[in-house]
Amino acid sequence: MMKKTNFIVIFWLVLALIFTIVLLFNLSSIFDSISYLIIPETSHDAYMSADGVKRSLISNIPMAIISIIGMTIGIKSGLKVYKTISES
């Protein structure tokens, strides 16, 4: 049977995970818009040009870094809360 405190810890960690995913989608849109401001779209080809690749990198690399940092902080803080609850 799951203790009430464990349920609260899991609830907050899942809520933080959902918040992180929503935040990442919003930041991806922001970085995508910024990349179009830095490197404007001039062609209407179906293939990715060199500018398209640069634009993709501008939007994807920061998102990967933010994702890694966010998940690391979330996992560390979740384990810290779980250890303090299990010790008391």
C-alpha cells in the first residue's frame, strides 16, 4: 500500500514533468521564431537549404540543453524529497 506522503511526492514530480514538457514546447516555438528573425526565409523550396539547417540548429540545440538541465534538476530534487521523507 502506498503511503500518503509517497503519493504527494509522485504527484508533484508528475506535475513538474508535465509542466516541463509544456514549457519546452512553448520555448521551442519561441526559439523557432527567433531563428526565423535571425535567418529569414527567402526561398520556397521543399528541400532544406543551408539556412534551414542553421535555423533548425538554432531552435533544437538550446531545447536539448534546457531539457537535459531540467530533467537533471527534477530528478535530483525528487530524489532529495523522497530521501527526506523516507528518513523521517
